[in-house]
Amino acid sequence: MRFTHLEKATTVLSDQPVRLRSAYAVGPVMLPENCGVGREWSSYFAHEDWNLEKACDEEGVELSAGGKAACRLLTELDPRTAELNLGVFPPLAEQERLLLVSNLRCMAAQEVIFRPFEGTGQIWIDGMLVYAESGPFRSYLEEGDHTVVIIAAFIPEEARSIRISGNQVCDEPDVTELHREFVERNIRFHMAWLEVEKSAGREGEDSPILFYLLRKDRIDLPLDQTLWVEVTNDEGKKLDRFPAHWEQEQSYDWDEEKARNTGMLHFSVTYRDHEAVEHHFVYSALVRPLSVVVEGLQEEYDRYIQARAIDILHSAQKIQIKGLLEELKRLTDLPEDPFEIWDYRVVREYIKLLKQIFTCGHNEQLHSPSLLQEEHIFLSNDGIGEGFFVSRLDNSLQRYTIQLPRSYSTDRQYPLIVLMPGKRYELGLPDFQNRGFGQGWEEEAIFVTFSCRGVTLGSYIGEAAFLEALDVILQAYRVDEERIYLTGYSNGAYAAWAMAQAYPSRFAAIAVISGAPHPKHLINLLNMPILNVCGDQDYLFAQAYTAPVTELPSDHFKGVVEQKSNHWDTHELRLLDGVLGWLMQWKRDVVPQRIAYRTERGRHNRAYWLELTRMDENEEYAELYGEMSATGELDIEAVHAEEFIVHLSQEVMPLELAQVRIGARIFVLDLREYSRFRFVKTHSHKRPSPEYRLIAEREEESSECFSKESDAKKEIVDSKSVGRNVLSHGMGVLDVYMDRLHIVLPSSYATPEEEQAVRRTANALASPRTATWNPYIGVHYPVVSSNDITEEALADSNVICVTSGLSRHELLQKHQADLQITCTEEGYTLGDEFTAGEYCLLYIQPSPWSATQQMLVVATNSPRMLGKNLFMRRLIMPGYFNGLHPYLNKEIIVSDSKGVRAFNFTSLRHAQQKLQGQ
């Protein structure tokens, strides 16, 4: 099919990267699944040649089956993507396709690189299929016009991008180097295996298997060559070998004889480049339902246990085997996360690893060094493994993927690079195996990725999950804690920014790609080396790049801007050595000379040698500034800080005495005897400016009074702040999600309607969401009745108690004297004020069962109020970078006849004191 008269839909490619600036949109039109992959799609149109300019005037393009497909010229650009705006079209129905036809005019013959973001569909250039959800590619285009056809299978809301670059002029050497590595790693000599028919996925493929081999590198991979495909089973036994060809529909017939004793068939494609160098690609297909394969693996595991005593395995290995089997079982069903994509590679690698473990057990080779690290998980020859742990947060099994140095030894420590995921899980075992991090580096490092439970932006549940998983890695592996690095793209970058701003003392450096920090907390990163990569067309450019480059010192900040690049283009720049290798040069600065730290949350309270232990309870933030001279003189400024600690010892400052100036006062610190110096604000009507008194503490003295985590951990309930947890300052009701959590319901209900309303609310609280492109958060908090949880479990967990009648919730009734707000059938008492009528209250307070845990009470006297309350219908988690939420970061949320209001216990008490003239 040939399109003519495309002048109005022409994009010129000269010396700068471009996007299609205009295109004719044809459709939506009904096309079969995967139409175009090895099969002709133009036969669905009535004519061979089409003048699309004329078709726009004649109400469309005629279809061979009758009727017409609408045709219109698109020129409006989406400001978020700089791409053509497809928002004018409704969502596409099943098998509906939208064709975008454009003319790409090359001003010179050149190598052209297309960088499509996932979900684009198919791309055809001059009648040749060059892309089908297959990643970036390159081709050589002659000078002149080239017809580009995009067949879109759905209309993405925002994540759509096709960056086209040729012999571009780039004045930024860092970008040039990243681009070179991107091409080398992701395009050069690469190919893709496409399925002609829609994949059966977890149900198993029928015979024959129809496939299409596509060159992603259309420059160094010659078209005229014979490819050889070797077929093996799960044990690696060769079953067949046959020839194949590029870009033709091909088929492979298999029968039960070939597929006997295997769950998957593995196709290893061998091909050559222009210099006759061999390359390999492996594709795997299930040939029976995954559920059947998992049953077989479970039987093998049972035999394995009988043949080898399970006690021979380390606990991490037991959990690993259980986790691999559980993950495969989970994949037999449709995922809870609607954005989780079926990945045959994960299934293949899990099956392969389990069979290796079971085979080693039967062959008395359990201690094979290629498979087992004695005290760690089972690893492959290249030191890559998939580990699991039981999460304290919700008792779920969580996984991490790790790559240890080939020469890993428990006798030394290694730098750790944490790859923050862009979604719940972004990288897995096959990604690590394909990438091979750190190859050729002078110094070895540990690479790891784990889940922050979704697109959580490193906030609340995301933070809790991150800190827990990081602690698992630090306990299991030999990590140099002076060299922990974070890197991530988009959501992963948001999370890296958030964790570095909250805990600047913990990390040596971060590398962030297209994610934004909290703008008011940039001062926290004064001593943090940062590599910030961003596209100049990124809709986040002002927040993600301009703000940091303006606020942060240039000696620690390196900015890299890719021209004509939007938020989704830079996705391909993550995980490159140019990014990861940059991190390795840095080491954590333990005692920086200058410190600036701003926090809105009691949990975020430490910056190097300054620790904030209590904020002014009436303020929304606190700040600490410190400057240290080589002669032992310190200048400290505290803003809204009721109490803070200076951590100094002769180990970090080789002096006997140090001087601290706070305002007009000077304090002398004896470093010979003490290492912690606590400053407590004194309140006096005679002195308008705040002053502090000093309490010097030895390390052993403080350890008796305070936990290792934080001084504030034992000061949970401040004597002046009844009902408040110091750590929850600025967290509000969401602080209940920062640790293990149970949701506890009444054991009885007055009516079925009451039970339905309470359970609906409990489910909403048990499954919070985000306001991001993927709202799913992968947590599974248990919901139990008050009769089904023990006192021991309550003392070791945060608790959400939901009730529409206090008398019917046994736990709340039992601890009624400990509750901060009195709720009755007639109304509620807040402070000294009683409010009658229907209400719904949320408030957080220290748990009656443990001073270190939190309890969130959700109480109403009318079940219908639960349905009317916005936060009870669906709880949407905000992000730290947006600052404090006006409702969720308060300790009390009230919904009654006066509307919805939120405030803290301290503001309520302050108002009462004012009324009483105190």
C-alpha cells in the first residue's frame, strides 16, 4: 500500500533529533491481532495507492470489506510529550487500530536511530516492518522522503514517545558518550523474536509456533544470511535444529514426543554480523499450561527434600526455593497489578534455576561453587541470583535480584549500587543476566534491586519497603556502608531523591534520571554528589533539573541534559556504565564541614553529626545549620527545633575540646569523655530569643536510654504532648503505614449494612493506592476481627481499628480509657467540646499495647458516613516531594455536618490554652 501527497505531514530530519510534527490519522479500523507481523495488513484497504490529503476531504479511506476509515491531519502537539496529541481519539476497542502516516524527509543519507517508548505499537518505514514493541532500533536511510506508518494498538494517556535522531550535532560530550553506550548495549547486533499469533502466555502455546525474526540493528546485521535455530528442553537437551531467515513468517511444529518431560521449548538463534562474528539470542515458549509445569516442579521439590535433608540448606536458600515456586504459582493467574506484563524470560529462568538446584541435590553436588554461596542464596555462574525475604510490613514474600562480584568473599566489603525500580518490579533475573553490570570495571561492586511496592515515589509505604529491603541486604552481604549508591529513572529517581533528602548521611552519591526532588529540601543535599540526567523536553524539567542545578553547589552536582528528549526518551539512558560508573568514585562524607538540613517529618531527623530529636510541635518544619572549623569551633543555627544532638568524638575530630556557638552563647564540648551533646530549648518569658541548655552524654549512657535507631524512638510519648508520637510529626494518619500493620474489625455488627460498610472501609485501608500512572501498591495488610488477634501480635504491630459502634469493638472498648477522643452514639468529644450528630473520625495516637507502635482509630456513629468520607472510599497516598498533605498529614480528620476538617492534637490543645488565657 502506497501513500501519496504527504507534504502536509512532513517532518525534516537534519542535524537535530526530531519527532513526527504532523501525520495523517487513519481509523480507528478493525485489524486482526498482530496483523502486520509477517503478514500483509494493507489488503484490508480497498486501493493500492492512497492520496491522504484527498481522503481527508472525501470522508475517509475505503476498506476492502466495505465502509470507510476516517482520515484527518494531526498537527497539534501534546505539551507533556512534544508528540502528536492523540487525545482527540477515544480509547481503542479490541482489535481496533489507529494508523499514523507521516513523511520523514532526510536532508542527507545517514544512520537513523529510532527510540520508541514501550507501548507504541508497530512502525513501518517504506513498507518494511522495523518495530513491534521490540525496543530501539537503527537503520540507514537515503537522502529524500521516507514513508513512516505507525500502527497503534491503543491510545496511551501520556507515555508515548518516538525520538528520531540522525547525524545530530551535540555539544555535550557526556550526552554523546551515553548515546554511544546506549546504541552499543541496546541496538548494535541485537534482534527481536516476534510472535505472529497472539501469545498464549501462561496457558501454553499450541503447535505450530509461528514467529518472525526482526533485526533491531539494520546496519550491522545483513539481511541475506541463513540463521540457525537450535531447540532445547528445560534440561538443556538438544531436540532439533533448523534454518530460518530474517523478517519472514516462519513456523515450528512440535509434538508430544519432542515436548515430553519439558515445560518450555527454548529456541537459541545464531546469526552473524557484517564481519561474520556470531551472536546468539534465546526465546522460550511454554508448551503446556504454567500451572501444570508448577505442579511438576512442586513434585520435584518434594523428591528433592526426601533425597536431601532440608536442614542442609541455609535459611536464605529455603526461602529462595519457596519464593521461586510461589512466584511461578502467582504467575499462573492474572496479576493483581494491571500493568504487570507477562515475561516468558522470568518463567524460563525460574524453572532453570529450580531444576539446577534439584539436580545438584540428587547428584550429591549441592556444594557446587557455581551454584551456591555457602551462607547465601543459590547463584548462577556469574554471581547473579534471585533472593526472597518475609516482609515485616505485611508478612508477604518479597524478592530481590542481586549480582555479587565474581570474586565475592566474606573477608572484605564491597560498594553497593541500588537500582531503584521505576515500577513495582522493573528488573529481574533475566535483566541482570543480559546486562552483566560492572563488566570491565577496575573495582567490583554489588548490584541489587528490590521492590518499593509500586510507583510510590519513595514515600510512606515506599520508604518503609525500601528501608526494610536495604536492611535485608546489609545483613546478608558484605557491604561497605561508606559506599552505598542509589540510582533510578522516573519513579525510581523520585525515590532516590526522597531517600537521599531524608537520610543524607546514609548514601555516598545518587544518580537520578528524570525524577524530581522536594524543592524545599534541596539544602539537605549540600554534601551529596549527584548525577542528574534529564531531557530538555521533559515536562518535569523545571522541578527535576532547573531547581537542583540552581540550588546545589557545582562541586557536588553534575547535570547532563539531552537535547530534544522528553521524559520517556531518557528511559533508555538508565543502567548505563556512564551513569553507574560515575557513582563509584565517591565515598560518604562522614563529617562534612557544613551541614544544612530541613525536615517536615519527625522520622527524617539525622544529617551527619546533627540530629533533630524534637521539633516545635506547633510548626510544620524544622531546620538545622552547622558549620565546623578545623580548630574545633562549631556554629549552629536551629529553627523550630526543641531539641537536637551534636554527635562528635575524638575519632572524628582529633581534639580534646570543641566550642559550639548557638546564637549569643558558647558551649564547650569535652570530647575526651563524651560523644553526644544534647541541646534542649529553654523557655523563658524574660528572654524573647530561644536559648538551649547542654546535656553531655557518653555513648554507653545513651545506649541504655535510647535505641540504636534513633533517640526519638524511646521518646515516643512526650510529657508535653499527650497523644502524640514524636516520630509521627508531619506524617499524620499515614504514619500507621510505616511499620507492620493489622487492620482490626469488630467481632459483631448491628446490621448487615453496618458490616458491609466497615469491611468496605477496611479493604480500602488495606489496599491504598497512588495518584500515579499505576495506582497499584503491592501490599497485603491482614484484616482480622478483634477476637482473632493476640495481645503479642498487637504489641508488635501498628493497628487500624475500624468501628461504627465503640461497644461492638472489643479492643477499643477494653482500652477506652487510653483513647484520645471520646466517641459515642450521640456524637464525639474533641478536647472540651462535644459535637452532636453524625460523624466520621480518623485519628492516630500511640498504641495502647506498645509505646513504640501506632494506632489509627476510624470511628463513626453512622455506617453511611464511611461511604461519604473521601479517604474511606479510596485512600490515595501522596508523595513527599509535594510537601505536607493538608489532610492526610494531620493527626485528626473530622467529617461531620460542618464538613471535612483536619488538624493536630497540638493545635487543638494550643487553642484551648488560648481560651483559658494560659
